[in-house]
Amino acid sequence: METITITKKADPARPLPDHEKLLTAISHSGRWRMLRALCAGEGMTVTQLAEDLGFSVDMSSKHLKVLKDAGLVERKRNRLYVLTTAYQPVPGEPLLDLGHCVLRLDAAD
């Protein structure tokens, strides 16, 4: 198993999400899958996420609300959801640095 070491200092301009909201947001495998899909950098609609992940539109909306309340995603024009700018990963890097923790999103479900 490959070990990943991150040795960068905390960015004072990057907000830290609320601990409780963050833990709620990342406590469901479906929301991890949504974060992984959004890590690609392309905005996606609720319907696109539902189709790609095999969820109902209603379930996708509920998951997105939890992620949005935690400050991890935001809704842009044309109802496209994207990762919040502060948490955008380096292109091609499946690591989501949330300040409190780093999520490795390339692992299999």
C-alpha cells in the first residue's frame, strides 16, 4: 500500500469547516462518492450526480444539502454543484484537503 505524506502548512486563507458538520458530511459513503465525482472539477447537476452514482434525484438532493451545509460544495449558475473553491484539489490529484483532515478519494468503495 502506498503511503502519502502531506507536509504543507495550514493556509490561513482557507476556512476550516465546522467539525460536527464535516463529520456528518463525510460519514456517508454516498457523499464520499459525490465528493469524488466533483473532484474532477466539472460542475454537475443533481440529476447528473444521481444518474452517475445510481441514486434517486431526491437522495442526491439530500446528500448535496448536507455537503453544502458543511461548506464543502456550492451551487453555481445553471444549478451546477462544484467543490467550494477553498477545497478544490490540485488537478489530477484525488486528495481533498479539508484542513482538519485529508480525504483520499481514489480508493475503491
